[in-house]
Amino acid sequence: MTLSHFEALLIFALVVSTVFALITKNTPREQFRYGVFVFLSFLAVALAVGWIMYPLPL
Amino acid sequence: MEETDEQVQASPREEPAEVQPLSMAATLAICSGGWLIPGLGHILLRRWIRGPIFAACVLLMFSLGIAMEGKLYDLQFDEPLHVFAFIANAGAGALYILAGRLNLGIGIMTAPSYDYGTTFLWVCGLLNYLIVLDAFDIAQGRKP
């Protein structure tokens, strides 16, 4: 099974943000908000770091 | 707005309103069950929604890790850093034991998704440790 970088990132972010939200927050509303925040943060940071590394000769 | 929040809090929810601390023996039994079968600790604590969600998350990550040719580490002291990988992998509980019995998680380094699979397997175990700690807090009455 081969996933693209972005697909793997999406699944990873979705699962981790779900668990983090359910563990750290108590009410469903807080859990949803925090889960969305963590999920989007994962994506944003990964995309930002990806573009920062893009010009580097690695 | 405040009335709405109060109504939401007063409505029947997943968690029971009053949380009675369990004995340490019962807490440890619940945590052991939660480690062995991810999500079981919350189910035993009557968190009917959280438990299955946790179980699904851990199972999904573990399955994907195995499918992506990730590696499961054994306890080997000749490679000290592998001990940390073993601790992370062992967090998956019965899934880790079962995969070892079935000769899964050998890890094919030439596979393009090897690194992702190995990372998924590590994180899946570490998440289950967090889930067990959450069950511990609930059983001790520290959180609803």
C-alpha cells in the first residue's frame, strides 16, 4: 500500500487531532473546535515547512 | 447565550454527571485492559462514544502502518535506541503481540512507504499510552 505524502499527512493529522481533542477537552463543542484547530495546524505547518525546505539542495 | 450553554450542560451527555473515584486496583485493571485492547478502558468506564472512537483511531493507524510495510521493533539491548522504538510500538498492546505472532511488521526498507509505516506504528502506540492515561484520570475522578 502506497500513500502519497499528502494522503499520509491527512490521515495522520486526522487521527492525532481526533485523539488530542477527545483527551484534552470535555464538552463536544470544545472537542470539535480544538480538533479542527489541531488538524488545520498540522496541515499548515507541514505545508509551510515543505515550502521552506523546497529551495534547499537536499 | 449563557442559558443555551447551561441547557447544553444540563442535557444528558455521554459522561455521567458525578464521577466517583475508583479504587487503585480497579483503576489499574481498567488501564491494563485499555492498553491491551485500545479503547476498552473508556468502554469499561462507560464512555460509550469515546471508547470506540479511540479504538478505531488506534486500529486505523496500526493497520495503515502494517499495510505501508512499517517495522515493529523487538526489545533489543544491543541497539539502545531501538528500546525507545520498542516502547512506542508496545503501546499498541494486543495489536503489537498479534502482529508479532503473524509475522507482520517485518519492515521492508526498500518500500517507498516504509518510513511512513514505521512512524504510523510508533505514533499509534504512543497515542494509546495517552488514551490509557486519560482513562486513569477518569477512573481517579480527576476529569469527567
